[in-house]
Amino acid sequence: MRYLIESYGCQLNMAEADAMDAILKGRGLERTEDGEKADVVIINTCSVRKTAENRIWGRLGYYSALKKKHPLKLIVTGCMAERMKDELRKEAPFVDAVIGTNEKAEIPDYIISDSLDHLERYRFLPSYHKDGEWSSYVPIMNGCNNFCSYCIVPYVRGREVSRSVEDVINEVSRLGREGVKEITLLGQNVNSYSSEYNGRHVDFPTLLEIITPYLGSIAFVRFESPHPKDFSDHLISVIAENDRVAKHIHIPMQSGSTRILQLMNRKTTREQFLDLAVRMKERIPGLTLSTDVMVGFPSESEEEYEETLSAMDILGCTEAFMYYFNPREGTKAWSMDGQLDEDVKIKRLERLIAEQLERQKRIKEAMLPFRAMAIVTGRSRDDEDMFLARGEHNDYFVFSSDLPHEAGDIVTISADALSGNTFRGSEYA
Ligand code: SF4
């Protein structure tokens, strides 16, 4: 039997698709990328933006036509399947199964035995590692209790569920034995992690401490995403003192205005967020930051937008994911007063991006020259004689070397120039 998986959206969706893939392969099924040859198609959907859902409707049209040509089991899962179960069943009756986020782990059994257990709680799979990859996601929790007013995640992924410490240790130690070089601990809000181990409560920084002896070949431990309201002093100390935890932290700010943060239900203020960033930089040597920023939230004034720009100056990120507010049906912000015109939102975003590109260029130029450890990702696309590598701070290097290298090798690079967003240099012998 051949199967095809189409996955959209966040890293957790990608990790879950990799986990399903590994189970199906392990049970003797064969993966194909060609719908014409597939006996089963799994569409792993995303609901974060309307455009993502529109795209899925288009793909459903394609598979509906394909089903008329040859028999095919079509499964729709993920956040859109959770949010629009009834609509999908009504509007797309040719779909064989609409499977919500809690039951996603049951899909391999459903394909093989045609029966599906209904689960009340999300279930984690044994491993999310994609065979042969030097970098791997390790989901540690699922769901979110925060209900930021613009976000659909709590409605489609449900409440927070933490993976057991034993399961995280098992997966991390297996990856460390298999030669994986980098892991990213994943969750919608990793620092809400809460579990028990040997009779004591385990929070996120404690989990980082517990897994450290099992890391083996893993050089960099990353995590995404932490919520600023739960970023404790203990977590800052663990990052500062643990050599394996990458000194590049993604910490979503969303807005630099306290009033807008309150409307967003972020449970933090401008001052608290910036104070956290300053404390992190003081206590973690060499720390770089990245963030998420949203402009054009309902009723955001010009002054409040300027506060976001000034907060970005104080933060000094080397990377930022910037977007404008896009109302999401089913969230509180969807019907808020003061929705801004599209052209105002676009203008605000354009200036934010232009300033950030300048800022990150300045920060990176000021770092030169320097030496850094990085993981080879392959050959440079522009110059076959050069290699490409990714460093601790999520920065890319194009470098020369007299040695043969392959993806996953750890190298030390002397960087002496910046080209666009990429450092250039040579391997330090
Ligand atoms: S913390 Fe807020 S933005 Fe993040 S997943 Fe939860 S509700 Fe969404």
C-alpha cells in the first residue's frame, strides 16, 4: 500500500507528519509523492490563517477529481479538521475520514485496520525523528491555555498536555545515540511544561536539566515557543549555565504597547517584556534574540505603533517574524472595534520590516570578525566550492574548507564578512 502525506502549517504539524511517516514505513507501507500512485492520502491541515484553509479547499478539489480516476482513501486531519469538522463532512463528502488533533496519533491504525478510537486527550507518538536527518523536533507539550485574543490555537489544539519526562528522555537519548546534532523542543508554550518525575514536579527549566546527561551527539538544544509571562529566572540560569542550550532565544513580543498587549490578552506589559529581555541579555553571555511582531491590531494608534518600533530598537533582534493583523474567525479579535484598513496595516508592516532589516545588518556587522561553531547543512547553492552551515545563533555561514564535509558535520568557522544576511569565512583549522 502506498501513502502520501501533505502537511501544512507549524513545526508541530511537520513533526507529527514525520512521526506518522515513520510508523507507516515501519509497518511496511511505501511513501509516494505522486497522488496518482497513492492508495491513501493524508492532508495534515493548518487553520492559523484563512489563506491556509483556502489552500486546503483547493487541494480537496484536486483529490476529489483524482478519486474519480482511481480508488483512494482520503483523510483530512489537523487544525482545520478540528475547527471545521461538520463543514468538511458536508461540503466534501468524498473525504473518507475527518480526524481531529486528539486522534491524529490513531491515523496509522485507522489506515491499516479501518477503525478509529475516539480520544479525549492528545496522545504523543514515540518518535518524531525523520530518518537520516541531523536536526530533529521533539514535541514536549501540545495545546495552549492562554487564549491570546487573535489566536485560533487553543480552539483547535485544545488545552495544554505535557509529554511525560520518561518519553522525552527516551526520545532525546535515542537521538543522541543516532548522531543527531540539534534538537528543537516544541510546544505552543514550552514554558508551561508541567509533569512529574521520580515523585517531584518538573517544569520546563528542570526538564532541560534532566535531559542534559542524555544528549550524546546533540550539540544544540533549542526550544519554541516560550511565552514571556512564564519565562522564569530559573530558566534564564539554566540557559546561561548549560553549554548545550543554544544562546539564541525566540521570544514573541507581538506589540510594544501595553494597551495593545492587554487587548491581545498577552498577560504582560511593555515594561515587563523589555525588562525580561534586558535581564536575559545581562545574564546569558553572547545571547541573541528573535521575536514575533504583529502590527495593525484593532484600534492600534500611530503612537502605539511607534512604541512597537522603539521596543524593537531596545530588543535588538538578529531575526524577526513580522506580520500584520489578519482577523481569524472564531477568535475574540475577529469582532473587535477599530479594525484598521488594509493599506494602513501594510504601510506599518513595511516600515517595521525595513527598520528590522537595517537593524539586523548593523548588529551582524558589529559582530565581525568572530569565530563560531556551526553545523554543515550542505554545499552553497551559489558556489559549489563552498559549504553552507548554520550556527548556534540561527545564523548562516558560507565558508571554504580544504576538508570534505557532509550535512551534519560540526565545524568551527572564522567569519570575516557579511553578504546579505549570511556570514562568509573559512574553516578554522
Ligand atoms: S500563547 Fe497565545 S499566540 Fe501562542 S498558541 Fe497560545 S493563544 Fe496562541
